Amino acid sequence: MIPIYDNHKSMIQILPTPYQPKQGEAYNDTAILFLKKADFGKVEQIPGRIMISFQFCLFKKLIIQNDEEIPLEDVSISFDNCIIRDLEVIKINGENISIHLGASIISGRIAAEKLLSVSINNCLLNTSLFILGIKNIRISYTTENIFPYWWTQLFKITKADFKWYAHNEQRYHIENPKKLVITSSRKSSDPTGYHLMEYNTERIYQIGYRLFKAQEALLKIAVNISYTDGKDASTLIENVDLRSLSLTGNSNGKLAVENTTISNWYLSEFSPKEEAGFYNIIPRSSDEDTKISIHKCNLDKAWFDNVYFEDFDLLSFYRSKFSGVTFTSCSFPASYSKFAKFTPIANVHAPLEKPDNYEKDQYEIFLQLKKALEATGNGYESLKLQAVSQTALSKITAISAGDRFILGTSDISNEHGQSIGRPLLWFGFISVVGYIVYLSSVGRIFQPTDFDANLIGYYFSFIDLTHRSDFLVDKKEINGLALAIDYIIKVILGYLIVQFIAAFRKYARK
């Protein structure tokens, strides 16, 4: 049951004072801001100004409640440089009420569906903030309104510095937003995502005003977004640095995650109905492992553009459909050994718990990726996946020994049609060694006679697959061992020539 507070006598009641900011107040017990129509009866709307404002205030617990509509265009409530240890917004009946939280330390729950909007700028979270069913949500980290003195004062009150908050996750739990924007004003030259103006105050530096920059420890922002009601929703996440991003459910509107660094990226039972675009995604540069988990998803509407898959430490694709995904300019590993981190495990946090048919599931992953890359005309990456899938196929114990032999020799000779250098190297090595063994079998080297320089020229006759058996010595001087060696080397060199041609024509294949 959701608690609704009808009896306000046991709480500290805060009377709304339109256009008269409250400053420096401390509420050590549960406080309630109860918005009534009567408190706004004679108020005239002033366009562009916040109606109810709190500045530099401390709340142990704050409840915002509204039972009746207020006949004004916009009833805006602002908290700047405040500490709200437990914020609760559950019952709001007016659809013209908006809440702004700026440069504050907060945690709590906002779950009033009729709220007009919630905006959060440059805030730190004590633990987590739940924003459930709110139509318009904006979370931002900007550089133009960071004031070091006031952050110093807030840190004094909480008896913690920035490093303490950076050590703990900043968890946002967001459910069913109609419009969600999460942005930062970071620059491309700023890898942490947060620009810092230089100040000479050593005390501020020591206390931790390297806010939203923190070279020693980045903010660990975790965003969990759930789409459960199937309504249209627009989501934009841009230029932010995230410890984790989790997307769940069926999003019916446009979703875009762009120019973002993510340590842990989770897609769980996520099936976008409209375009879901992921552009320029790289893992965070940190000491921790970085992961992508795609669990029971249908990503046929997804578009991955400039996503650096090869830079993540572990990728799990479990019972998901992504053969219809669009991949453009994405980076994939170059070899099977690096592709081995693409795994079909149910729990990305337990990579050692592999299913019984692990190799076959991994093979199916590579086939789906290959099909998706072929659909976009990315021949280079699809050929790479073709080779990787064949290597994975050879690991499946159910296939026959003959098929395993074919796949193994194909891998050794030309990396399943990807390498022209490997068959050339094998050709040179085997032909030289075979020629030396052949010469030894016919008694033309390793004899107590002078070396015959013409044997160097006869090497080219030896590698001519059409050469006669008596190209070097008379038939009567050729023994059975020499004939066997000559025949075996012809077969091997012929196979390597075929493998060279196959690799050379890899881009001509359909």
C-alpha cells in the first residue's frame, strides 16, 4: 500500500510562500509541504520565475503532497543547495506542479504520475532516487552553475567530502517515463565528462570541490530504466559517464544513447517497438571489469553505431534475438581468442556457470552477428564472424571427426579464408622442407661431394605441381620413398594453393 498522509498535525507543516524563497531552514523532523488551493488564491503568475523556492535548507524527511488542483498555469517548486535525506512525493492531484532539484544532496521516492515534470541538475545521491511514472524527467550535469563555496558548506553539514559520494553508487531507478533526458556538458577532450573551472582556494581543493570531475574517483552513476506500461516514451541519454545502464521492458518511443561511456550495460527482456539507437558507446576507463549483458531480448529494432564491443571485458548474449540488428562502424575483435568473451551465459556476474550446450549456443551467437552484419553490407566484419563461427563450430563435440578435421585444417591453413599470408608461409615452409627431404631420398644432398648449385633452380620445378617424377634424376634412380614424398608434397602444396586463392577472393564471395 502507498502511504498517503492525511493527518499532518504530527508533522512540521511548511506553508508555501509564492515568490518568497525560504533560506537556511533546518527541519530535523518529518516536514510536509502541503499544497492547497487556498494558499494560491491571490497569487498572480510571474512568467519565468520559480513560484516556491528553498535555498540552503536541510530536511531529514520531506513530503510534498497536493489533494486539489491549483488554478495556475505552473506551480514550480525548487530546491537549490539543499540536503534532503528522504524525499517523498506520492500524492499529487494537480497536473501543473513541477519539481526542480539543483546542486543538492538527495535521496527518496517520487511517484506521483500527475506531476508535470521533475528536473535534477548537478545533484549527489545519498543512496538512490526512485522516479516512478513521471511524465517528464530531466537529469543533467552542467558546468556553468557549479559554485564551490556552497558545495563546501554542504559537505561540512554531511561530514563527508566528494570522495565519499564518489565511492558509493549514485542509483537512479526510473520507471515508465514519457520523456526522459539525461545529459552532461562534457567536452570530447574531457574523458571524465565534467569540466572543472580552476580555483586557487586550497581548502576547497582539499574538501573535494573537484565536483563531477574527480580524477581520483569518478561518480558511479547507475541508471535503471524500466518500460512496463507499453505507452509511448522518448528517451535520450547523451554525453554522460555511467557506472551502469540497465534497460528493461518494451519501449514504444524513440530511444537514443549517444556519446556515452558505460562500465556495465544491461539489456534484460528489452524489446523496443520503435528505433533504439546506440551511438559511440565505449567502456569506462577504470580498473573494474566492463560488461554487456543482453538477456532474453528482441533487438530487431535496435541500431548500434560506433559501439566498441571489442573493448568490453565480457559480453553475454542469452536467449536473445539480434539477427535483425543494424550494426554500423562497430568494432569487433579480430581473432577467435578475443571473441571468446562473447558468451551465452544466463548470469553475466557468474561467467564460470556455463550451460551444457555452451559451445553450440556460442556458435549460434556468431551466426546471428554474421547475419546482422551481412544485412548492412559490412563484408569485412561479417567475414570475420564467418571465420569465428567456424572455429566455434569445431569446438562442438557433437560434430563428426571428419568435419572437425576439415575445420581444423581450414583454420590452420588460412584462418577459414581470412588470411592470404598464412597459406603463403605454409607453402614456403613445406615446399622447402619437402624439397630437402626429397633431395636426401634421391641422394643429391648430404653426400661427400661438392654442392650442386643447380639444385636451387630445380626447386622451382619441384613446386610446379605438373612436374614429372624424373624432373631431376632418371626414373631408374628414383626409389619408392622419393616417389611417395613427391606425391605427398604435391597434394599438400595443391591444397595450400587452393586455400590461398580462397582467401584472396574472400571479398568476391556472395
